[in-house]
Amino acid sequence: MDLNFDWESSTNDYGLNILLSQMELGRQLVHEWDNFQRNGQIVLDGLKFEHLILDMFRTEFHRRFLWGRRACNVPFMERYEKFKQVLDFLSQKCESS
């Protein structure tokens, strides 16, 4: 199995600068975590959530709703159409508020 990537062989440093910049970005994100959390709390302060709507964003709901007992035997397009109907419903609910 060959695990070489194009970016490894296309640079003189074998992609180490790319890796270093990605690690630096990750470090910055961790460093700024408190700011992200505080800003999220400010934005969401006073927002009321409907538990039924929140349930729609859980993985278990998607598995039950989109696949059900038939699991992966359902064609992709059928699952996609059902998911599109859910998103359309949510959009209409948000627009009517």
C-alpha cells in the first residue's frame, strides 16, 4: 500500500511546512477556545430550543428516520429525497416564525 501524497513529493521539505502550518492553526484554535465558547453563549443567550427540533439533529434520529429497518437497502435517491423534505419543512418553519 502506497501512502505517499502529492504534496509530500512536490516540495523540498516533503510537506513539513504544510504540516507545521496546520499544527499552528490547530494550536491557535485551541488557544481561542474560550473566546469561541463565550461568543457562542452570547449569541445563544435567551434562545429557546424545541426538544423535538433538536432531536432532528441527532444521529439516532437520522438513522431511524432516513433508513429505518430497511437500512442501506433503500436507494440513495430515496433517502436523499426524504432528507430534502425534512430540510424543506425546517426551512418553512423557520421562515414562518
